[in-house]
Amino acid sequence: MVDKYITEPPQDIKVLTEAEVVVVGGGPGGHSAAVAAARNGAKTVLVERYGHLGGMATGGIVIQIPHMSDGSEEQQIAGLTQEWIDRLDPIGGVLVPRRSEIGSTDEKLVSYWRRFMGNTNKGRIEYTAWVDPELLKCVLNDMVEEAGIKLLLHSWGTRAIAEDGVVKGVIFESKSGRQAVMGKVIIDGTGDGDLLPSAGAEWEGGFDPSLRSSMLALVFRIGNCDYQKYCDFRENDPDKAQSLMSKMTEVAGTRLLPLPSPRNDVMWVNNWIPNLDNLNVEHLTELEVSMRRMMRKGFDFMKKNIPGFENSFILDTASQTGTRGGRRVIGETRISDEDIKGGKQYQDTIAVIPRMGPPQESPGKYVNIPYRCLVPVKTEGLLVAGRSFSSDGAANNMANLIPHCIAMGQAAGVAAAIAVKEGIQPRQVDYRKLQEKLLDQDVPLPGIEPAKVTS
């Protein structure tokens, strides 16, 4: 089939508003970037395609906030991630160990938390949270309103406005038509680097087909179930449990993994669908249709055969496709799999995350994320926030979880505010000043002792 094209007529696009920092995408990275920029004094606009904030953590129903510690008594990820938890806790929106329990070897505590995947590590309590997606949407709204951010929901950022290698604004589509928002620093928080091509920024894509990030998902939730009963069954008859899970995979046509939530009677089911490209609209359509078919088959088997699901029902499916990896910017620093395994450190580290995998595979104590992996190698006026950071596929697969994206978003937002205040490009931001501000905002940076600098 020969490709056909049409030419759009030129048109004048209304500038809806102007700001100092414009963030496109209100997921974990973009939301954190916007909040951080606004709290640090920048007039900020946040553009989000859906009617809610939170991205994969809410609309994607990926409600685990994992690996904020490594099993030791130290917490590696805090900052805005911790604020999410602190705000959810009083309203019953999170299941999480107390911070005083991090690293505990108390047998009773470990036995309890072992039932929740990601909450124990080698017989110690690891800091992992399970959140209520609807209450999290409310909390994220509160944070945006309190920070004085101009929020545009149901607004799909479609194209960067670039001139002579400098990004100066964003065009978005909504029920109000095609409009523009202009800004001094633009942050791509879309997760998939949607602005990178039109911004003229270099990028790469692609993952090893065996990696988690190469697969799509459509997460769903089950109501009126009994998570503790399900755990009792797995512990008391592990062979039968494994056999039934394998059979369910066969029946459904894909692996389905029931996981906990803050409520014992609600569970979410993760899945992994290979051989689909999240940048291909036909593949995205296929995922939505095929996964709902797989969901019904798998749930029917689950309800009939697995203890804890006898009286359950399908509660909802995710409003957002579960995309785990897309475009990755080519940045001033590109993190490789070898960098992560070797524990490479950077002078401009803006976040550290616990290493995962056997120690012999990861000799460094932490994975360090440098500021320069958020900065395009040549395009000015642009930063990325979230999983589109500069990295190879294996490194990105390791460091693109929700708390990692929050941490990178917080750093991008603070850096953007500094750049605006000082009238410089994001790549010119003094990383020592950035680190100092992050430390003041409860961001752990082990081993980083930046020189005190004045604002």
C-alpha cells in the first residue's frame, strides 16, 4: 500500500496563556515536576490529556509504589513520594509499613508484610506502599491547587513549539480546539517522550523483548474478594497454587498476577502483553480489545478455582493503557546497564534508588540518577521528567518505576525554577544548587555534600 498524505492549511493558533514553566503530562513525573517548579517560585501550567492526575499510578491502576528502601534501615526515596504517602495515610488511602519499621527483622512484622510483594527483602521490612487510586487522584489535585498551578485537564499536548533549537511552548488539543501555551522552560512529562520529535530533540526507543518495559498491559481490579484468604491458600498449598496460576495463564492466554491494595476485599491484576508497540495506535487498540477478552477468561477461571475469589466481580479496568517504556531522550549523560550494575556515581546526582538483583550483579550500593540524563543533548528550553530519561533499554527497565519517576520529576521541576529565576537554560543550572534545594526538600542523596550556595 502506498502511503498517502494531505497538507493541512496554515492556521492561527490562539495562545491561551503564558507561564514560566509548562509541564505536559500529569503522571508521577510530570505532576512532581509541576509541583516542584511552582513551589520553587515559578509560574507553572500543567497540561494533562485525561480528566485526572497520576498517570499509571491512578488511571493505569498500577497502585504499588515500590522499593523506596533496600531492606536496610535507610530510606533511599522520599521527597514528594513520601508526601504522597503522608497525605494518603490519614484518609485511609495507603497500605504501608511505618517508617520506624523500615529494615526491621521482627519476625511477626516480617511474616505479615511478606504477604505483600515488595514489602520484604532478605528477611527485613522494605518500604513499599499500596495506594487507593481514586483517593490519590484527590490528593494530587490538592497538591496542584495548593501550589497555585494552572491546570488544564482533558488537554492533549500534541506538539512542541520550537524555534532555532529552542522550545518555547506547546500546542494542545481539547474540546476548546487547538490552542497554545508558551513558557520559558518546557518539561516533557508524558512518559513516552511525546514532545521530543516535534521539539527537534534526539531520542531512541526499543527494548529487549524479554524485558518488562517492552510489554504493554491493561490492568483491572476485582472487588468482593479476600486477599488474606488467597494468601493462606498460597502458603498452605504452594504446589496447587502454582499449578492453578499456570493453568489460568493457559486459559487466559497471558499471565495474570493478582496483587493487593489498601483494602482486603479489592485486588488488582497485573499483566504483560508482548509484541505490541505503544507508539502504534493500531497496537494500542488491539491491546484494549484483546486484553478485555483475556480478562474475562482469566477472571472466570479465577472465580471458579482459586480460594478468595468465590464471590468476586470485575470492578473496573484501567482508563489508561499500561505502557512501560517508549521514547528515551538522548541526553548529556546516557545511563547504561553497565553503569547501574557497577554503581556508577555522578557529581550531579539528583536521585538515588535501591539496587535490585543479587549483590554480585550490582556491586554499587545505590543506583545514581544524574541531572544531565534529563537534559537533551542539544535542544534548549526542554527537560524530561520520568521514564523518558536518557538511558539504554536495560537501564531504563531498571529505573522507570513510579517512585523513580517522581524523584526525577521533582528534580526537573526544581531545575526549571532555578533556570527561570536566573535567566539561563536548563543545561546551565548549577547542579550543586539543585542538590542543595533537593536536600532541603527531604530528598535523600547519600554521599552528596554540595557546597552551600546562595539562591
